[in-house]
Amino acid sequence: MVGRDRYPSMRRQSVMVRAPETFLDTVLWPKFQEINTALHDYLARVTETVIRDGLQGHRRCRQSAGAGEDRAVIT
């Protein structure tokens, strides 16, 4: 059934589901929201870590640059 029910503008990763509305409302949508929240929280933590680590590296570069006049200061 791959590709059979796709619209021309749909990507290969798109999924179409034919199911009773009660299944969509009581099972599929709540599970999607749960997974979406978990993914959002994870990506927020990763983003914070990357930014924090990047800023700490930036501060170390500035501190080590202050030790010698011939070193470039990254700002």
C-alpha cells in the first residue's frame, strides 16, 4: 500500500491513517501530544546545554586571551 493513498504534494515520510474518530480522539491524538511534549522538552534541554557550553567556551577563550597581548580576543 505504499504510495497508494498519497497526494502529489505529500512527502514520503507523510502518513495517512484511516481509523474511527473515537480511536483518533482517545488513543492516537493523546499519544501524539505526549510524544510531542517529550520531544519538545528534550530539544529545549539540548539547546540549553549547547548554548551554555558554547558560552563557557567563549568565556575561556576571552580569559586566556587576556593572559597575553598578542592573542586575539573573541567577542
